[in-house]
Amino acid sequence: MAMMKKQGLGLLRALLVLVGVSALFSVALAARKEKASLDHRDHRHRRPGVGHQSLHRHRQRSGKEGQVLHRSKRGWVWNQFFVIEEYTGPDPVLVGRLHSDVDSGVGNIKYILSGEGAGTIFVIDDKTGNIHATKTLDREEQAQYTLTAQAVDRDTNKPKEPPSEFIVKVQDINDNPPEFLHGPYYARVPEMSNVGTSVMQVTATDADDPTYGNSARLVYSILQGQPYFSVEPQTGIIRTALPNMDREARQEYDVVIQAKDMGGHMGGLSGTTEVKITLTDVNDNPPKFPQSVYSMSVSEDKVPGEEVGRLKAKDPDLGDNGMVSYRLIDGDGMGVFELSTDSETREAVIKLKKSVDFETKRSYSLKVEGSNPNLDPQFMAWGPYKDEATIKISVEDADEPPVFVAPSYTFEVEENAREGTLVGRVHAKDTDVANNPVRYMIPRYTDVEQFFSVNAEDGMITTTRPLDRETLAWHNISVSATEIGGHHQDTKVRVNIKVKDVNDNAPEFATNNEVLMCETVAPGKVIETVSAVDKDEMAHRQHFTFSLAPEVAHNHNFSLKDNRDSTASIYVLRKGFSRLTQDVYYLPIEINDNGFPAMSSTNTLTVRVCSCDSRGTILSCNVEPYVLPAGLSTGALIAILACIVILLAIVVLFVALRRQKKEPLIVFEEEDIRENIITYDDEGGGEEDTEAFDIATLQNPDGANGFLPRKDIKPELQFPLRPGSGRPGGNSVDVDDFIKTRIAEADCDPTAPPYDSIQIYGYEGRGSLAGSLSSLESVTTESDLDYDYLQSWGPRFKKLADLYGTKDCSADDGDDDEDS
């Protein structure tokens, strides 16, 4: 490995020597042109590779003519200016050596290098002046480096001579293959082209130095695509190599082109690209019918315009080149049949031109020609570009339906025509020998709203109601004709009915927008141009005329001018408009359409007064409240605020007094009237009265000694039971004592209001265990209640006990009366 490195270094040095010799030769030639004043020492110190940068020519010019030009003494010598790119040896590459005349060789001179790559790519031995390249260089990245050299005193670092600039060029090697930057390529060339027809040119690029050697000298060759195509070695132009290349046989070719540097010699680098070449079509093929004779048939019930058959001539060419036109050139059926071309399928379509009758003629013959309409003069000799075929058509017998005398009908009828107006007549007939009668009808699905009717016998179409053109201008219906007898075959025909316009609509404004007008508008100014529209059709020379309505014809605000072009201008007659006085003006305008009969209408134009600035720009169109120009004084504002405060104080005082007002002595509630004294004059409602007393409490007075809370107030202190109020026995309680006890408790109760109250039992309830206290109906009805317990209630209930007690107790009642 070391031996190989040494050999490589030796080769590199040999190459550097060659380069140096070449540089020496060029410098020697330049030296012959130097002035004779160049001294012998300059020639003695010149080295290989010395550039013109080492020669410092200082031309000194004075104000006097004839001044002698002196050449300063050269102080630097370099022995190398070139370095080969991509060097990968183990040692740094010696680029050259710097030497100064002031360098005596004792080491007192220090060499300094600066500039591009100094210290990183290029390093210098400050003693010997040798420059080395420490990194691999790529000429394609940077072709040359500009450096500056200077000799200074090693001790003082003071310059011994001025700095000099020189260039180190990177010498190119063939390290970049050619590249096709725009590949792959696509090209087109017409088929049947002559040999040598240019297809396209491909170009490759080489990043190597084109000025040095053959590294960038490219040669093109074809690797794939022969023998159909060739390429020029120097230009890269691809040309056809074979004659009569037929697109119909082969349309696409894949060609591979190679570009090789070093002039195509061995050892050069190469690159390839693909070229897809497509042959474009030319008209080089005539049309051809697949058959010479075609057989077709047609039934006699076919109507003119119906298709009989199709045929097509084949042409392998494309587009317009393969287009075929057809025509009938001979035959006894040329007057009965017609030929057309289908634009999509490019087929010849044979259609009936006239009706055929099996009983009259049963066969026809036609001759059809197909030809290319677009011919190429270059290939005219290859013709003729046409072909012929024979068509034999046989007529078939059929039971034919009725046939309308016209394929379609178009009628007109005026709008607003009265019911029963005649629109038109359709007619169909039976073409068979029997010639049966025909009946007509309108299928309802074609006239859903039944605007028309048809006479079943004669085909007369009439209206069933007035028609409105503005609603529907055309009515498209169908009429069916059915043969009476036979196979009841029917046929239909299209009937198009146009509703003719009648001037029955008044004109109106084209737009109903408000007109915005400034308060400061000047008299005579046009504030709006109005136009009109009419639902009716406008006749020739018919236009709209405008005028003010009679009631505003003499108003002092606005005027109208008819422009005689179906528009009118609105003018202002006065100034001084104010939206505070009137913000909206309504201007009725009459519009006449000058039709027959003439129609007119009155449309109201709304003019709104707006506030504008000095330039006429609208600021506001809303009605605003009028504000006095002078504001309120400070004293007035203080007086208003004082009044408001006084009113608020009065309201607060009134509310406080209402809250301190005493509550009513008795709280009247609809749903709870117990513990209230109620005075009324009637005896009560009897047993059905459930709102007067709670008899259950009277019947069970055992709980009377317990504390019962008041319903009309909320007590703050719980009233304790008196110590002497014991609970009486269940059967020995005297109601009189019970009531007195309750009154005493109420008098001594500190939470009771300052008035007497008695417990009222207001609800008896249906099905209560206690009977009603009412005496109504008691004397006339038999009761199963036992009132014997009234005897134990004391003297106050003696009368009740006498009235309701049993007969067995009458003696005891007498004793009680004597005691009382």
C-alpha cells in the first residue's frame, strides 16, 4: 500500500512538472515581449508556474513629458499555481513555494498567507514558503482560489515587501459523467415520414471543465431504437432512419440515447436517457366497406323519418383523417329513402323519405359511396380514397295504424279567447286497404289541466277555458288517432300551441325602491329616473309614457319629464325641505304602454327626505326628535333633581307608614274561618251545612283541657295549663263548665288579642259521627240518632234534650225543670 502511495505521489509530481514546464513555456513567450530593460536577475529568478501576479509594475508618471517608466524589482517567486482536484493521497499536496529576495536563508523571514481557504484548505510553511493543500478540492464547487502572500520580519512582524496576490487554479479531471437534465423525453413525428426527418434534439451537460482536455467533450449514440431512428453524434438530433413507418402497424417507439465524454473514447464517462417517440396519423388509408352488399327490410307501417338500417365503412386513420362521408349515388330507391351520418358513431343511417306500400312495390335497391373528405396531397397517388356498397331493401306487409298527414302541428290562439275557440285541426287516415275510420283523443297526461279538447271524429282542437300567455306561453300536447275496427292500433302526433299575446297587463315600476333626497337639494335637480316593465310582449315601436297623476299634477314639490325612451326624470321644484316638517312624500305616477288596447296604471314613488352633509352625502334618513339649541341652566337642573328627591322621600315615607299600620283584629281567610265570631240571621243549612261547626270537638271534649294553638295569631310564648284544670271524665263533662273554662283560659292568655273569642267548629263533614246541630227537618223526619247524651250537658241544653230526647226520659225531664 505504501509503495502504491509513493507511485501515486510520483505520478502527481511528474504531472506537476509537466504543468510547470507548460507554464514556463508560456511565461517565456511573454518574456520575449518584455522591455529590454528587464535585467538578467529577473530572468534568473523566474520559476515554472510564475504568474503575472508576481510582477509588480509600478508606473510612475510625473507632470513632465518624457518621464522614464521604471519597473520595480520583483520580490516574490512561486514555483506552482495549479492543484489537481479530487486528490486522495495520504500527504498534503504541494501547491507551490514562496521565496523573497530579502530571504537570506537564515530564518529571519516569516511567510504569511491569507485569502480564500488560507489556514483551512491551504497552509504555508512560514520558514520555507511551501504551500500545501490539506483537503480534497472539487473544481465543480470552486475552480480557483485567490490568495495573498507577504514576507514579514520574524521578530518584529514588520513587512519586508508589499503583499502580492496570486491565484491557485484547481486543475480538472474527468470525474463527472454527462447528464440529461430534462429527460425522459417525448417526441412526435408523422408516420410515413422521409428518412432523415428530424424528430427532436436531446442535450446532455457535463460538469467538468470544457476548456481543459476532453473531459466535457460529448458524443451521442443510440443504444436502443435502431433501425428506426438515428442520432447525430455531435448535436444529439434524433432523425428517422427507415422509410414508410406505418402508425397503423406500430405507433410508439422507445429509444435510448447515450452521451459519452472524452470524445467517446475508451475510459470516458457516459449517461443515458429515454425518448418515447409516437407516430402521428396521416391520411394514408382509404375507407373500406366490410361487405359489398347489405340487406335491409322495412315495414310498410313505418312513417317517413324512421330509420331503416345502418352501415359503416372502416378507416384505420384517426380523427379527421379517418372521417368518412356517405352519399347515395344510384338505385331505384333514391326518391323513397334518404341517407344521413350519425355524428357520434360515424355510421351511414338509411331513413324513410316517403312511405312505402307493400301492395305497390316490395323491394328497392340503393348504392352508397363512402369517401374521405380530408385528403393529404402528399398521398394522393395512393388513392382513390373511397369505396362503394349496394343496399337491397325489402318491404314487409303490416297492419298499419292511422297516419297523420303531418309529423307535427303548430297552432296559434289568442290569450283570453272564450271557451270553445277553434285552435286548429289534425288529420290522420288509415293507409290499409280497408280504410277504416279514425277516432281522435288527447291523452290526459299531455294536457293535465285540460285546457283543450279534440273532436273525436274530425280532429278539431278547441279551448276549454280562456288562456293566459303570461302564465304559460306554449302548450305542448299530443293527439292520438285510433283506428276503429282492426287491431285498434293508434298513433300520436305532437301539437304545439302558441298563445298569442294580448295587451292585458298594465305597466308598473321596474323597481320599488325609495328615493332618498337631501334636505338641501337645489330646485331643478333630478332626484330619480324611473323606468317601467310590462308582462306583455312589447310591440314594435311601442314604448312607455309617464305623467303625474291628476291629483298631484300641480304640486309645488316635484315635476316629471318624460324622456321618450321609456324612462322619466323626477325634478325638484323648490328648496327648503325639512324632514321635521315632512319626512316622506308620495308621488303618484301614471304609466301608459301605448298598446292596443292601451293599458295604464298608477304607481306611487316614495321620496324620503334625508339629512346630508355639505358634499351631499346622506347622513341619516330617520325622524329625529327636535332638540332646542339652548341647554337648561344649572339652576333649573338642580330644581328638577330636588323635586325628584322630594317625590322619592314621600314614596318611601308612605310605604313605611303602610308597614306600621296594625293588622286587622280578625284574619279573614276563605279556607279557614274557624276561631271567628260570625253573626248571621238564619238558622243554618241543616245536616248538609258543613261550614258552621265542628261537632266532633263538642262530641269529644276530652281534649279541650289541652292547649290548642290559636289560628288567627302566632303565639310567641307557649301558655301553660292551669294547675287546677284537671281532665274530666269522658262521660261526666258538663259542656257549660267546658265553655267557661275555655273563656277563662282565653282571658288569662297573654298571647291572646284584646278581644273575646270563641272556638268555632266550622266543618262537620259528610258521614261524621256527630249529628247535625240544626233543628231543621228534625221534627218532621224520623232520625235513628240517640240524643240521650244531651241530658248530661247541663241546664243550658235542657231544651234541646226535651226536643230530641226519647219518650222514656220524659219523667226525668220534668224533674229537671222543677230543679231549674
